[in-house]
Amino acid sequence: MAKLVSKTYGEALFELAHEENKASEMLEEIQSVREILDSNPEFKQLMLHPGVAKQDKLKVVDDVFKGRTSDEITGFIRIIVEKERFKEIDSIFDYFIDKEKEFRGIGVAYVVTPKALDLEGKSKVRDKLLETTDYNTLEMHYDVDPSLIGGMVIRIGDRVVDSSIKSRLNDLTKELLELQLG
């Protein structure tokens, strides 16, 4: 259900941004609003508190966002509050950001290696991914997991390429167990 809500509202926000030719501005605003919300957990608690009347929540939204964000973003947050969907705001914004990046040809890649890559290694990975995908550019995120032993794990969207030694050893173990049992 939550995924359907975030898709429905996120899609509506995406369409509004493109109809108004304000996709870039709205993307920046949404990222700023997310930072504000993340740094003020009390605001989220207030907006989710069942004892606070909807009208009071709407007044707080107006006091906080009106004049600081575009009318479209303020109005969108008001709709979310009116429809009692504020608890989904993060996933709605995530959907919008992901959809906008996809529209612009920006991929988000997560690369996990057993040791930290130097600049040359990172550059080679990025260049190879750009060659093998349809993205114009990639937003790269690197992480280290020594348990991989060697190789790497790459995730872009819902696709995962696992060429780690850890994964190969696990596969080999399964094959050997099947041989023993068979």
C-alpha cells in the first residue's frame, strides 16, 4: 500500500514539475525540504501526531513553507497533510527524485569492494559502467566490505552484479553439498 501511495503521489508531482517546466527547480526544492525534514524530527512528529488537528497542521505547513518554497511544493505538502499521507512523504520524494534522475539519464550506482578504491580504480569502474549502461552520467557511491575477499558487488536500480570471491565460494559450497547429497 505504501508503495502505491508513493508512486501515485510521486508520479503526480513528477507530471506537475514537467507540465510547469519547473523540474530542475522542484528537484532542488524537494532535496532542500528533505534536508530540513531530516534535520528536524520534531516537525515530523508534530505532523504525524494524532492529537494535533488537521487545520493546525496545515497552518504550520503554511508558516514553515509558504514564501520559502514554491507554491507548487507548499501546495503539494498541504495536499499530503490533508489526505493524511504525511508519513509517506519520504517515499513520495524518493520516488520523484528517482524518476527525475531516470528521466535525465542519471543512474545511481552502489559499488562495494573489499578494499577502498583509489581515484583511478573508481574512474575505471565508472567508465566501464557508463559503457555498459544507457545512462548519460552516474552518481557513484562506494563502500568497503572486507568479507567480500576480492571482486566487487555493483547495484544499479534493481540490477545487481556480484563478482565477489565470497559469492563464488558460496556458490561452490552449494555445488559441493549437492554433489555429496546427490
